[in-house]
Amino acid sequence: MPTALDRAAALALLAALLAFPLVFTLPYPRDVMIRIFLYAMLATAWNVLAGYCGQISLGHAVFFGTGAYASTVLAKQDWLGVWASPWLGMLLGAALAVLLSQVIGYPVFRLRGHYFAIATIAVGEIVQTLVINWDGVGGARGLFVPIKRPDSLINLQFHESKQTYYYIALALLLLALAINRWIVRSRTGYYFRAIREDQDAAAALGVPVARYKQRAMAVSAGLTAAGGTFYAQYVFFIDPESVLPLSLSILICLVAVLGGVGTLWGPLIGAAILVPLGEVTRIHLGGTGKALDLVVYGLLIMIISVIQPGGIMALFQRGLRRS
Amino acid sequence: MTAEVLLQGIVSGLLMGLVYALIAAGLSLIFGLMEIVNFAHGEFLMVAMFASYWAWALWRLDPLVSLPLTVCLLFILGAATYWGLIRWILDAPMLAQIFATFGLAVFLRSAAQALWGVDFLVVKNPLVEGRISLGGLFLGLPQLVASAGALLAFGALHWFISRTETGLALQATAQDRQAASLMGIDTQRMFALGWGIGAACLGVAGALLSLFFYVFPEVGATFSLLAYVAVALGGFGNVPGTLAAGVVVGLVEVLGGLLIAPALKYAVVFAIYLAVVLWRPQGLFGRF
Amino acid sequence: MIAPLLDIQSVTKRFGGLVANREISFQVAPGELIGVIGPNGAGKSTLFDLLTGFQAPDEGRILLDGESIAGLSPDRISRRGIGRTFQKLRPFGHMTVLENVMVGAFQKTTSPREAREQAQRALESVGLADRAQAHARVLSTGQRKRLEMARALATRPRLLLLDEVTGGVDQRSIPALVELVQRLHADGTALVVIEHNMRVIMGISQRVVALHLGEVIAVGPPSAVTGDPRVIEAYLGRAYAP
């Protein structure tokens, strides 16, 4: 149970994050923070399905891409006027992602463990291949998000400064965390964890396993899609290579795994480490096409999985228990 | 779509399928032993292909000539992977196991890219090249040799597992780790051996593939996915089953490309895979 | 004649060539305590799997309160009022003892607070209340057995299937476990108990069902079953048959 100290620390952190763009007014630090928030949010969404419910999805980019493509295609429909707003696109994307997740989940949840993970990879590959070959959404060339000036909240586009993006990203992250926290304390959360621990024992206690797996999938997919929409509106260009690849699915997992799967703070810690680390390696090692940053990622993943699969949160908790 | 084109496709799917079978066999063996999916399987194949390529580029050794070397190299790589990485995660949660081999995959793939770039490399003027004509069908000689080699290797693997004492010890360890160790079988050695042999299969496959396939860091990715599909179809741990499953995958790939669309052929393979495991989660021939 | 709570009619289950259960028939009256005995491989756990939806019978019917439950999914059967424990204990290792039981309690309520209260009560009834905050995976075997029972009890079943009450438990802890089972019986829950410990099973059962090689070889009060020559032969071998 969170102590008064925990609460105070969380509030202090929130205050610091809210004040950050007022102190750091250059675009680059804000950009780094925005990407930390985005990845933390994606990892939090993934955590609902994989961390709490125990279903390791390695194809989550599918939902990210759904959100990105849905809002972008909508935004291109000029005849809709204000109804083409990316906010509606975000809702649309989330709804589509939820629908897609149920369609995927129905067959794939019959599999367990490694088999499930491989099936999610297969689904991800199928979707990416289909989109690459679907000229209606730009195919391999991708889509440009239509630039709309002046900056406006309703169009979710800001070209003068990153400040509003920052707050939107933070808001999305807080939303994801709030949903996560609410789930954990509710019956749903207990059922999720029971399914993770022992699906059959849970069923013997009356837990409708299939139904709850689908719910976990739905929440996870919807949140991930919202992140996809934000990304599209931030970067202004999407293509299968950037929003649907296996490497993105893995990166999302990695953020959660590094920080601590199945914990509330894990995704934040993971993102806070990996995004700057990615920057450092990209600046010093990558960008020459030599993929040395990925070499480091690979080593990092191996080391974490061997030494502390529970992630940094587990290290932290172990340290606390000893003291 | 003439009958001739179709027949040609079926034959080439069959030939390629035998190579897939060999690739999948190694994966199935490892999984049968310790219930770990080697997500770096494709990257092992890539290493084998690069080894063959460099043996040719540096010392003018034809892939068929350097095959034994490649096999030894891969055997060592497999056993070393067990000793250095897998040994520590045998009883770890599944997520940790997935990530351990996945991290290895990322590491190998990007190390290859860092060392040798992204260019598509190819072995020129191999000992075996050209086509032969067989009853109106054209069969690439390298492909034919590769399939024959794969079939031979598969047979050797099957013989080893079912007829030699070590092979039977491997099977025993796969079925019941504790019982096997109680009977004096050194399970650690068995596991390392399993990884070594599984990787050695890839050594053979990689050397054979380098006769006619492009060599580049990402080449393992598609092969590994197809291998997973073949293993799942054949039933995890069921090595003989992967022969049929590999052929099925090869056929579906070609026919999917011919009958639906070439760009979608892998999508078809995965879709068929999903359809099969839905209907029979234990695969076509698996028992659990 | 009271209608039976559970009516098993000629249930058969095959695994390939092996017939695990062959034409098994017996009934459980509401509130009755039935013991099930049989050597290893007799098909006892398979029977439990059939009753709780983990397997579906190939032939025969299983009726709960007159309604067929054969082939239903485990969670639906649980919600109809059958609870079970497992021979190989399956606690939710990374959750606390209390949280484990709450999962069961949530079957009857959606409120976490109520579930917590119900879980506390279930833990008290099995004597595990002092370990409520411990993680399930650190419990001893005897404690895990109690946890499984508390968890199943929290779903307030009308029929509780206990798969091996005393297996793996030290001698000292057995009387307390037995007393717990008797208390459950006294509260009105029907119980079907698989047991290898003859003294325990004979002491608590109202009727005993003896299984051997998948078939029922004897049904009746404990004394009748233990005296049955077929039972003696199955358990101890022909040399001991009278």
C-alpha cells in the first residue's frame, strides 16, 4: 500500500514534470521527454496484457500502427472539416484497435506461452505485409499527415513549439497509468493476475479466462493505438517501417522488461533509461549505418534477462527488503 | 497459370521445403529438450551463411567444401550459447527465456551489420551451378543439391537420435529431465549437445543455402519465422514431424505466391499456420 | 428420496487406447461426504477433471442438480457450485495468501472490500489467517493445502472436490486437516475426497467409492468397502484376498 512518503514523492515528480518545459525551453530536451512519455505509455499499455495478465505479445506494433493509420487517413478527409480532427481519429483508432484485438485474440488466445508469442509475431508480420501492399493507405511509401496551420489543439498540430505536445504526451501517460492503477485494484486486476499465475487454477475458481484475456487485450490495444495517433501527429509521416515493424513491438516490451514487468513504475523507469540511452548510442555509435546501437541493445537485453528478469523494480525491491 | 508453371512451383516448393525442414529440425530438437524457443535460430543460420561466404571470399573454398568447417563452427556456437547464456535461464520465467534468445538474435544480427554492412553478398561460380532439365521441368542444380543435402542431413539426424546411445539419451532427457539424470545421464551435457546439434543442422542448411541465396545480416529473419511455423505445424519437439511440416511450408509459400500474390506469400504461410494451430494447437503431428 | 446433488451416469473417458474411466456411476446427495479410494492409476484424478470441466467425457452423463454439466468449461462449472483442489498444488505464487483467496471470493462479489472480508473469513476457517500477507510461494505443503481449500471455499461451493488431503503432509498436521474437512462437512457442503490414507478416509466418509483400473469396484459404507474382497485384492494383491 502506498505510504505517505510514496505519495509525496509521486506528487513531487509530477510537479517537476509539469514544470519541465517551463525550465527547459529548447526543443531537444522536450523532444526526449515526449518520447520517454510515449514509450512509457506504450509499455504501460503492453503491461496490462503481458505484465499483469501474463500474455506475452510480441506483435503490439499492430495496434500502434492501427492508431497511426486510422487518424492519418481520417485527417486526410478534408470534406469532413472539423470532424477529421485527430482527436476523433484517436478515438476511431482506439476503437478499431480494440476490434482488431478481439478478432486476433479469439483464435490466438487458445495458444499459451511460447506458442502464443510466436503467433503474435506471425500476426504482426501478416498485418505489416498487408499494409505494405495496400496502396489505399500508401503502401510501402507511407502517408504524410496533412499540415494544417495555424497551430491548433483541435488539429493536434503544433509547429511553433513542442510545449503543448509535451503536455498532451504527459496527459496520455497519466491516463494510461490511471487506467492501469484502477485495474490493478479491481476484481479485473485480481483475475488478470490469477490468469497469469495459473490459468487452469483460475478457471477452477470461476474466472472466465477467455473473456478476461480479451478484456486485457482490448484495454492494451486501445491505449497503444492512442499512442500511435499521437506519434503520427508529432512526426507527420507514417509508413509500415516506422509504425508496424517487429522491432517496435520488441522495443515496447524491452522498455517494460527493463523497468519491471507487472509493476506500475516499471515502464516509466524503463523508458527513462532506454530513450536517453538510445539517444546516446545513436549519437555516438549509430547513424553510421553500423547498427552499433543495436549491438548494445542486444547485449543489454541478454544481460537483463539473465541477471534480473524482474527488471529494475525487482532490483529495487530486493534492495529495500534487505535494508 | 498453366499446369506446367504450377508443377514447376510444386517441385521447387518441395525442394525448398526440405531445406526448411532441416532448419526447423534443429529448432524442434532444442525445444523438445528444454522447452525453450530459440529466437536466435535465424541468426545462427545467417552466421552459417556468412561463414560459407567468407570461406569462399577469403580462401576460395566452395561452400560444399567448407561445409564441414561451417558445421563445426555452428556446433561450437550452439554449445557455447548454451553454456554462456541458456544455462542461466533454464528455470527462469518464460519472458526471460524469450528475451534471452531474442537479445542474442538482435546482437548477432546487428554485429553482422556492423562488421559486414547491409549489402547483399553472393557466392559466385560455386562448384554446383546451372540448371538441369527433368521431364520438361527446370530444376536449379544448387537447389537440387541443397534439398538432397538437407534430406541427407535430416536422415542422419533422425538416425542419430533414434539409433545411437547418445541420441537415445537425448530423447530421454527431452522426455523427463529428472528421470534421465537419475539414470546417470548428464543433463547439462545433453543440453549443450542438443544446442550444438541444433546449430549444426543450421550449419548444413546455411552452407547449402549460400550456394544460391543472397547473404546479408537480415537473411535469418524470414527463415526463422518460417522455421517457427514449421516447428509449430509439425509439433514442438517432434523432429520427424518437421520433415512433413517443412515441406508443407515450402509448398504453401510457393503456391501462395503463385495463386494469390507473390508479395503476400509469407502472409499466406502465416495465415495457414494460424489456421492450423487454431484447429490443432499441438500442430499436425504433435501430441501435446 | 432426495434428488442427488451430483449424478454421475456411466461416464467413460479414453485417452487413445487407455480407458481412464470406464462406465463410472455413483451419486452424491446434498451435504454428503464421499471418499474415493483406489491405487495409483485408478482414474481418480481423471474423474475429478471430468467433473470440473478440464476434460469432457466420451460417454455418459454428469448431472448437477439435474442439469448436465459434462463438457462445460471449468469456470462455468465452478460458478454452478463445484469447487476443487488439485493434487499437485497450484497456488498463485506471486500473489499473497489473502489475494489468492480473494480471487475465489470475487466469484460472489465484484467489490474488492467485500472480497477481502470474505477471504479473511475463509482464511480464518482454515487456520491461515496469520499468513495472510505472505506470498503464496513461501508456504509449506500443509499450508498450501489449506490455502487451496480456503481459495475453493471462498467461492462458496455446494460441492467441494478435494484431491488428496493428506498427501505430502507431515503426520503432526494431519489431524488438524482432517478436523477441517469434518467442519466443512458439518457446515453442509457436500464433499468428495480422494485419499490414500485409509484411516483418514474411513474415519470421515459416509460412503466410499473404490476405483480400480478405471472402474468402480465397490460402493458403500466404509466398513463394507474395506471388507470387499475385490478392494482388498486391488490394493494389496491376491495373496491377501480372503
